[in-house]
Amino acid sequence: MTRLFDFTLSLFLLIISSVPMLFLALLVKLTSKGPVLYWSDRIGKDNSIFKMPKFRTMLVDTPPVATHRLSNPDQYLTPIGKFLRKSSLDNCPSLSAY
């Protein structure tokens, strides 16, 4: 019974969260060229590296260094990138588990 409840709840939450995620994906695509998602390397359990999807907030030609190391990181942000980062909407929580 618990498994059925977990499955039903997760399916319901996935459906509800897919609407805002599709809206954000559309905004990213309409405001800048390039892919909608950026796959960020992260360190997980036992120091293993995994890829975490994030909505792209930086322009495609941004140098591959940490944002805080750029002299003017705002010049590389997409039109909605600053908003996505400030509100933490650039993270894709339902996709991170995969």
C-alpha cells in the first residue's frame, strides 16, 4: 500500500511540476540561443562525479570557469539568467535524481 501511495504522489508531483518547468524551458529557449539545459558536473557519494541538469543561465560562449572567477559575470548571463539564479529556479529538482 505504501509503494502505491509513493508512486501516486510522485506521479502527481511530477505532473504539477512539469508545467512550470516547461514554461521555464520555453523562456530559456526564446531568450537565448543554444540548449535549454546545462549539465553541471557535481561530486556525489564516495566522491563520484555525476551530471546534474540545470536550466541554462549563461550564454553559450561563456568561458568554462567558475562564475565568481569572471571579471564581469553579468555580461555572460542570459536575459532571464539573473532571475533564474536569484530565485534558484535554474535547478531542475525532478531531473536531478536520474
